[in-house]
Amino acid sequence: MFEILGYGFVIKALIGGVLIGIACSLIGIFLVLKRLSLFGDGLAHVAFGGVALGFLLGIDPFISALAFTAIGAVSVQKLLDRAKLYGDAATAIILSVGMSLAVLIIGYVRGFNVNLFSFLFGSILTLSNSDLIVIFGVVAIVCAYVALNFRNLLLFAFNSELLSLTSKKDSEVSFYLSILTAMTVVITMRAVGILLVSALIVMPAMSALTIARSFKQSLVFAMLFAVISVIVGIIISAMFDLPSGATIVLTCFLIFVGASIFKNGSK
Amino acid sequence: MIHIKNLSFSYVSDNPILENVSFDIEKGEFVAILGPNGSGKTTLIKLLLGVIKPNTGTIEVCSDKTSKTGYIPQKQELDRFFPGTVREILEAKSKDYLKTCEYLSITDRLDTRFSMLSGGLQQRVMMAFSLLDNPDLLILDEPTVGVDIRSMQEFYALLVKLKIEKKITIVLVTHDVGVISRYVSKVICIKGSMTCVGTPEETPRLLANLYGEHFDIHLHDQFEPNQEHKHQKRH
């Protein structure tokens, strides 16, 4: 088993995966509590449109996906705030629009379908040094925001009306959380692929919320579960030559099942 | 403490929620605001808290610039997965929360998940939250919806204690007409352009003016509209 740790690409995948797991779990707690679990999934489909657009225009697909996803995230917030749509309805609209754009672009320009598939299903074992730098930057921003705004984020998850009426910061928190989700989705699609992004965001958070006894504990548990899932998933996928994204997500699911059994057993 | 004069507000033009509303609330009063659903009670709270501005008229809340306003929202249907403890929620507002918790007898619940508390205790925590910055005015929006009658009475008794001991002015939006009449000093009934102000004993008359129908209200108890009268009206 330790032989695979001698490969540079495995070490890069582990470093990148752990960083991505930390960002996903931190964002995931707030999305799950605000009942926006599929927000990440919706943004991942928007990111797919951004990736396709990047290939079409000949620019770095990461940059186009980031810009596209950020616009999608802000659009969902506008649909929630202005049009007073339900969270799942707003997510469904943005998801469909993003995916439709991607399909249109793929239909218009044929020839880069193979590259697109690596974004659909993830390829964490092919992370480059520049990918790692981008991932590190995004994770640092997410961690810094959560640490510096922990009180407002907690109140936002608890009762956004109360935050709105007492400090009028709910719109600000909501906006930054959307942007950070967009950034997290873009780096996560590199690891598990667009189709499985929401799993890495939702499942470690849900496992932690099932057993945590405080808010801080839920954040720590979520990070721990995400990191364990990523490490175990990458090692197993490298050892048995399995798809890394799917292996990571199934490990997340096993942890969730374990947390649910532990919760029911301790009642 | 609160002076409202000829206040009007509408979210959509030509459909005013509140129209030409005027009333005063003096410092130290415990006032109940009553009115049917959709009468503009929650809008009035938003105006009092400064979240929205009136279209016309004036609203003056706590003219002293050092005065603070506390707010307790309706009892919320909290996600049972919300993991925050009472301590974490209070700490999110102020580090200096222990004295308030002792005053409200919730110190032994500090490390309990908020979502695990009973409705009455949850509202007590919300009260602690609103008292953390020593408000002069406390505004409550139907705080006892879904709370059992004993917890409700304890909650209102606590409000009276706050009014007497901390000299806090209390504005309570509620439907618990019968129950609150024993605690409040003034009742304000609103419905669009109609505003009636009176004592708790005058509540049946005020509501009759507002609804245009007679109510059998047993003060100090819950109330029900006069069923016979409603039945006749339907025919």
C-alpha cells in the first residue's frame, strides 16, 4: 500500500484532495442548514457550461468555469431575494440553463469531448502544480472567511431574519457564501467531477450534523470526515485502478451510514 | 419612546398595508398590538426596527441616540439538525452573556443544543439573546405561537419582570388576546387604516370596531369569535 505513496501524482492528489475536502465540508455545513444542499450540484452544472465555453474560446477552462459559476451563484441569490423563488426551484433553473449552454457549445464545436469528460467524472490523480496552487488559494480564502465571520455565519444558519433585523448583514453573508460555494465547486469538480460535486459538499456535512453536539464540533467533524473520505478514496482508487471520484464519494457514503448507525445506537 | 404620526406604507403602490396610522407609546409601557392576519403588524415591526422606511408620515423610536432596541422573532421551526448550543448562539452576539443567563435561569442549559430545547425554553433563550445589549425597548413578534399555556404564562410573567426591574418598554404583537390582557397596560388594534387604542379591559370593544362584528372575549383566557354571530353572518 505504501508503494503508491512513492508516486508524485498520488502525493499531489492527496494534498489537493485534503484541501478540497476542507473547503467542501466548511461550505457544506451552511448549505445543508440553509436547505440548499443541491446548490453545489446546480453550480457544478453551471461550471460545466463555463468549462465548455473556455474550450470554445481557447481560454483556461478553470478561469471560465470560475467566472461562469460565480455569475450563476449570484443569479440564484437574486432569484431567491428578488423573485422570492424557493431555493430548489432557483437551483433547478440555474442548473438547467448551465447544462443547456454546455450541450449547445458541445454540439456547436465537436472535438474536445474527451477533455470535457475529465471534468464530468473528475481526475484528481492528474492534478498539476498550478492546479494545486489554485486549490490552495481557494481553500485559504474559504477558511479565512469562515474564521473571520464565524459569528455572522452561525447566526445566518440559525435565523437569517434575526441577523437581518439586528445587524442587516444577512445579504452580505448570503452573497459571500454564494461566491465561496462557486469557487469551491470549481476546484471540487477537478477531484470528483461535476456529477459528484454535491456529494462531497453534502455528505461529510450531513454526517457531522448527525452526531455533533455543537456548531464548532460539526465543522471539525465535517472536515475530518471529508479528509478521511478523500484519503481513503484516493488510496483505494490508486491501488485498484478505480475511478477516484466515485471511490471518494462512496467512502463519504459509508461514513454517513456509520454516523447514522452511531447516532441511532447512542439514543 | 415611540411616536408614530400619520404613517402610511405599501409594498406595492395603490395597495397600502398601513394607512394614516398614529399612536404613541411612552417609556416603561407594556403594550400589546393586536390585529387580524395581514393587518400590517409585522410590517409595523419592520418599520419600528428601521428595516423599511414609511412612504409618508413620521416614526420616532427611542429619540435618545444611546437607546437600543431588542427584538424577539416568532418561534421558528428550527431544523432539528442545527447543532448550535445555547452558549454558541449567545456568544455570537456578545461574550458577556452569563449575567443575562443567570437572570433568565438558563445557565444550566448553556451547553445544550438549541434545537433540543422545549418551545418555552427556546423563547427564553431568544429573550436572553435580545437582552444582551441592554435594550430600552423590546419588540416581540408573536413569541408564544406553538408554546404550551404554562410556558406562555411564564414567558409573559418574565416580560412583566423585565418591565418592572429593568424599566424596559415592551411592544408585543400577539393573537393571545385573553391571556395578555392581564399583563399589558395598553392595547393597540390595527387594521390597515384603522387604529384603536385603549386599555386591556376595552379590548372587546376595540376588536369589535376593527372586525365589525361582536366577539365573546373572556379576558384572562383564550378567545373565540362569537360562533353564533359568524353562523348568522354566513347566511
